Amino acid sequence: MKNVEVSNLAPQRPRFLREFAESPDYILEPAWRGTRALVEVGPRPTAVGYDRKPVAVPRELLDAIVAVIAADEAVVDGVFVEGFVDESDLEPGEGDDAFVRRTAPREVFVAIDLLELDGVSLLEVPLLERKRHLAAIMRPSQNVRLTPYVRRGFRAWRDTLEGQGFKQFVVKKVNSRYRPGETTDDWLQIEKL
């Protein structure tokens, strides 16, 4: 397969659905709030949004994405999340001198899918296989994250995500193909399980 040109692609959109019953044919991910974009990793990294136009991203963040991807070329679908805050850490101290260390909000990139790897299009590859490839080539860092997902126990994990502030979730068919720029029933953004 020939490599895909990111300027000709747009992120796939999930269809909105109010409720969804758990199914082994789907995975559950958090619905990140931010700017959805396809990031082209290579000699001149770029990011494009739903309208196929460049997304304004700090150069340092694009460089951070390139640094954690173990490939010469890749196209990664993800979300630029502004105001991301890590969970607070409890710093040890003598006796009662332990304290909570808080981190400042920052912009991060959360990778959710992989569309191309070293010149090979993965658009027709099933979702879970694309996710395995992404996890294999990406080394998450402080500024670049890999979205978590589960295949079972949706309700319990939904409760955890709600505790972290997520109000919506995305369910995706495990064998779905990637359809750039399309809205499909293979990806559903939901409010309730």
C-alpha cells in the first residue's frame, strides 16, 4: 500500500448516541475534550483537523510527539487536550510532613489511533490491531499520552472515568476499519451505559 497524505485525510467522527448496552464487540474509551487532529510524524511534522486544515500546535509539542514515536513516518489520530492536569502525588516526608505535589495544567496530545506506519496505510486494518501497533511504537511521556480503553467491565470503568471528570465516552467496534472524515456507526459517542 502507498502511504497516505495527511492533508487528504480528516479524523473519523463518532456518531452520537444517548445510551449503549455493553457488548463484547466493542471497546470503551474516554471522550477527550480538546482539538481532534491527525498528526503526521516525519521530517516535517504537521497536524490537521476535521476541515483538513492545519491545527495550530506549539512546535515543542509536535517535537515531543515525534520523539516518542519509534518510526520514521506515521500518521496518528489523537486529541490536543488543553489544561490537562495529572493526578496529584503524595510526596513522602518526615512524620507528618508529607505533602501533596500538584502539577500545573498543560497541553498534551492523547493518541487514540494509528493510520499509517512507515509508508504503509493501516486504514483497512481492524481497530484492535491498529491499537496494538500504536502501543508498540509509542513510548508515552509527560506530554504525549496513549488513551486507555477496556473491552469488558464498561460500567465499572465508566464510574472511574466519571470520577476523573469525563462526562462522555466512545465505544468502538473492535474490528472496525478507519474511515477518514466519515461519521460511522462503528464509533459511537455516548452519555450512558
